[in-house]
Amino acid sequence: MLDSSRAILNANPQLSRFDPLERILFFDDFDQGLNGWTSLIGNYEHKLESILPDYRDLRPPMLSNLSMWDTGTAGSMSGTYALKLSTRASSDSLGVGIKRQTFRSRGKVQLECYFCFKPEANELKLSELDVRAFGVLFDIQDGRNAELRWMPHLRYLNAVNGQRIARWQFKPRTRDFHKIGDSGKTVSHFHLGQEGWVDVPTDSQELCYNEIATKMNWHYLKVNLDLETRRFISFRCNDVIYDGDALQCIEIPAMPNLFCMLNIGFWVETDVDKRAFLYVDSVLLSGEIE
Amino acid sequence: MGTQNSYTVVLERNTTWQNEFQTEPYETSWAREAIFFIRALGDGGGARVSVQISPDGIHWCNEGSSFEVPVTEDSVTFCRVKHFGGWLRLTGTTEDTPTAPVIVYLSLKE
């Protein structure tokens, strides 16, 4: 990046905490609303019962001012509101938010955000192992002469069955495709199941949970992808940078109606019968895109 | 003229209620007004649902408004709410018969 470009970013307190590539594709500060982040639902035809069961109740995003029962409102990292995802108080529940875009050339893209995750503070206990995981996914398909739809998935597995894991994982495979309805045009596959996650082959990374369930600390996440080679380049969480070479993506033959798709999603999983929350304050997608 | 934020969230989709039930807590601090809509996706039994508010999303009290769950397919009922603070949800109880499958919207505006 040119020094002059960096100086312009540094002059803007909203942007100075990011390291965007040459073109900012979107910058969502949730003080200005949901900015296109919406619920994820499975495909259907004729009736809602045709939705695959795992897709029927993915919980929707909301705007939160991070109000706690013991200390009142914390607000977001900058301003008042953050994007919040919440599960149900059931260990099989997921909260998901998705933003749907397309791309105009197959260059490099970079997602940056600030996040924190917590369980619902309905017990006076540390509860640091109640959130199972949170993650970020991309759902991308080539444009002209499309060969592949590919879905980079990355999650931070915090804990399983009360055991701390603290590892980043990627997902190389999705579940089988199912035909939906009778038109022959609709299929569905669930890609957020618990199966098939692979550890990023490095050490674990413990994050800043803090000392009670109502104290939130914001973390930095950056994910770099190459749309041309359809690969992770790298990702970074706070002070640790991970090489993308070992990371695999779900790959599917290109599908009708998805050309140039560039969807981005966040999700959160609970490991116990208690709500798990993921908060995201400002998301920036940038690219080396013509 | 600036635009004001608005957002409609689907709190339940194709859900049939039986016995005691609540919708999930939904944060509403940014909004000044709300309408709950319930549309029946089929036929079923009735129930009266009450609006609840909360200081923390954990502990709840009745706001005072209530309305009926629709009982015939594609019928819609609603309830307007104002001055509700940081969280909203619905709570209710059915008699012996489950409700119709319903889709529940919370329509919020600044």
C-alpha cells in the first residue's frame, strides 16, 4: 500500500484499525444498521417442510448494544451497536448471519473484522467453555466458464464437552446433496455440520475470554483469499498469522444461478443448553479487484 | 432528508406451539416502535400471546399487550408495541390443541 493511502486510512479512526487491500468493497459499521447481514435459510420448493432439517432454524442476526445484567451497556468497539448472532439455549443450535455479494473479477480479497464471543450470562459462573465455536465462511463460484463453486470455511473451536480446545479448523467437505421438490432445479446440502472439521496444523490459540461472562474484549480477524486460484492465502487472529497453504476448501462443480457469487457468513455454535453469542463490530471486505 | 433504520426479523418459521412457549429474546434498543405479526401457515388451535420486555434479555415481565395466534391458514394477527427498551419476546400457553404452524415477524423501526 502506498504511504499516502495508509495516511488517508490513518486519518479516519473508523478505518485506521484495518489494513485493507487497494479497493474497499464494503465497510459495515453496525451503528448504521444491519448492512445486508441477514438470516440463512435452506432451499425449498412448494412447502417449507422441504427444507433440510439442519437449515430450518438457523437463528437470525440482530443489532446489540451489549447490555449486561450486572454492568449495563458496554456498547460496541466503536459507537453503540454491533452485529450479534445468538443460538437458542440448545446444544444443537446455530446462529448465522450472511451477506450476499458478487465479484467483478477473480482477484485477491481480504475480510477483516473485530469480534468477541460469549455465552449468555445467566449463571454466576465463568462459563468459558460453554461456547463451542464461532466461524466465518465464504461461498464463492467462478463467473464466466465456471468450473467450481468453492466454500472456504474457518472456525475457532473453543471447547467440546467442557474441554478447552482453542484451535482453528477448516472444512474440506460438505454433506451429500439432496434434491429438493420436484422441479429438478433445486438441491441443498448442509455445510455447517459438526463432522469433517480439520485442525489447522499449528499450535492452539487461546483468546481473551476475560474473567466473568459479562466482560467483552474485541479481537481482530483477517482472512485472505485468492479467487483466481481458489485458495486461502492466509488468515490472522490478533497476534498469530496462519499460512493458508495447508487449508482446504469445500469444492463443488459449478452450479446454475450462482455465477460470480461472493457470499460471506459468520456463525456461532453452543456446546451446552445455553445461548452462545458472537458479536461483530465493523466488517471490511477489500480486494485487488479490477 | 436522512433515512431511518428499519428491520424485520423472522423469529419463528413453520413453528407449532404447544403448552408453554416463548419466542427467542430479540434485541431492540435501536428501535422506537415494533409490530409483531403472526401468520398461520395452516389451520390449528388458538392461543393468546403476551408481549414481554426485559432489562437484560434474561429476566422478563409482561409489557401489557396481548393478541391471538391466528387459527386459519394465511390469516394474520398483529400487535403494536412502543417504549419497550432493550429486548422483546412473546410468551403464551396453549390449551389441549397445538397452534397452527406459524411464521412470526418482528418489524422494527427507528
